[in-house]
Amino acid sequence: MQLSVGQKVAYPGQGVCVVESLEQRNVAGALMKFYLLRVCGDDSQILVPVANADSVGLRPVITPQECRRLIDQLAEDFDDVTSDWKSRSRQFMEKLQSGDVFEAADVLKKLTYLSYSKKLSFREQVLLDKAKWLIVSELVNSHFECEEEVTPRIYQLVEKACTKHMRNHSHETSVVH
């Protein structure tokens, strides 16, 4: 994948970044090309070898069509949440590290749903906040809306998904702990 200076990209676990420059650096006696990325959320920088851009999961931000699909998915019902907290935590972490914003949406919905029936652990709260940030970051930077407009809309959509899930799965035992 070839990236250009000024292009917005999504970096797994960090959210949207801007390609600031293409640099050459001497690494162990060999010249290597790097993308210098600036993380939009906290203004930090990440140096990514051009040769590793695909393998680390760097990708362009989602398209307007994918934005609509993400917004639709945020309001959809979801699979049941496993009651095994270790397995659940591992699954959520893997989904967020994948760099796939649609997987982050699944994590956001499931953790929000769990928060209705129990206080989330510190780790789960961190994962919930990270999922929320990744989705907001992507929508704001690909849909050109401000965070103040996007965030309440995301909450409304996730609430809708949780309501659907409760209604569709009310006959089943709910997952807690």
C-alpha cells in the first residue's frame, strides 16, 4: 500500500493518524523508508517502516459508504456475550488490536450491554473507552463531523442495539460476571 503525505489512515489501537512525511533512516547500516504518522487523538508520533505498513494493519480511513454501514451496524443486535471473563477480555482485546472499526463496534455494543447488569472491571472500562474512541475517531475523520455531534449519535445507536438485544434474548439467561 502506498500512502501519501497528508493522507489520513487508521492505525490499530491508536485511531486515525495523518501521514506527516516519508523519511529515510539508517537502521543497522541499511537505509530504510518510514512513514512518520501523527496520531490525531493525542498529537503523538509513530514511525512505521514502509515495508511493514500492511502487516501492522495500517489502512486508509473508512469510506462514506463504510461510514453508513458502520452507523447501521452500531444499531443492530449482536451475538451473546460469553460469561467467561478471561475469554471475553481476550476476544475484545484481539478485536480492538485488529484495526477493524467494525470489530470495535461489536466490542462497544457488548461492553455497553454488560455495563447495564454489572459494574465493568477497570480493564473492561478501558476497553470500552478504547472502542468508543476508535469509532468516534474514524467517523469524525472520514465523515467530517465534529466529535460533539458524533458521540451522542453513537450512544443512541448503541442504546438501540442493546434494547434490541434485550428484547430478542429476554428468554435466555443474561450474562453477568
